[in-house]
Amino acid sequence: MLTPLPLQLEVITFDIRQAINAKLYYPALLVTLTLPEICAGLTLDKSQFVKQKQYVEFVDSYTRPEELGLDGISCYQLRGGLVHRADLRAHPYFGGTHVIFTTPESRGSTHGFSIAVADKSAAMFDLVMMSNAMIEGARRWYGDNSSNQKVAENLAFLIRSCPNGLPPFVAGFPVVASGV
């Protein structure tokens, strides 16, 4: 049995699923691939940044390669291409000329393999399977970190919906904000 996520992280995983349901695949994938950074960042002081080492350690420790479809370093490279260039294969060390994700509308699901055609190659994944694997990884991570005082402190600062504003700054209308 996996440890339930605290509400602050559960909202993020809910948003991933809602984005997929709304066919907003780019935001769903973006948040999915940054989930390791969010979790790893919860263990750090505000002055520290998540680096490749922490990202890879999260993926390799808390996700299962057969479910995620790739290992930590490849996932980090995929994330780097997406976050910094909106190009999944843009990281210079991520092999392949293409990256393809099947979606719920696809006639089939392909996940965690590559295909080569002439001088081109594509890494292929299923968006729902990858998102689910990363969410389950976050649950495993939280099981190991639920009593970490730094995590408890930092959870209060995660981005969230504030239906009535964030007093004393704004009140009476919905905003998305962070901070306590």
C-alpha cells in the first residue's frame, strides 16, 4: 500500500490527470516530467536548487523503469528538452531524432521502446502510462519522506489555487499563488 500524498501534492497529480482528460497533453507532460524536481525540491532549503543528481536519484529510486519507460538520466534529458526548448529530443545527449507519445485517443499504446526507420529513430512512450508511473513514484517518495521536517515546512509553499485570493495581497477573487 502506497502512502497517500499530502493535499498539496495530490492537487498537482490531479491537475496532471485533468490536463490529460482535457487533451492538454503538453501541460500534462510538462508537469509529469517536473514532478521529480518538485518532490526533490521539497527536501531542500530555499537557497538550493534541484540538480541532475537529485532528479536522477528520484527517478531511479522511486519509479520502475518498466512502468516509466526509461531510466533517470534519460528522463532528465527528456525533461530538459521539453522544459527548455519545447522539444522532447532537444537535449544533446538524448538519442533519437523523434519522441512520440501515444495519447488516450491513439488506437494503441506504445511505451518504452525505440523504432528506427532509415536514418531516423523515435523513442516511443504512452503519456498516461508515464504520468501514472511518475505519480506512483511521488507516492513512494512521500512514503520515505513523510516525516521529513523540511518537506513538511516546504509543502506550505507549493503553488495552489486560492479561490478567495491570498490575503493580505488580494482578496475576493480566485488566484493561483504560493506562499503562506
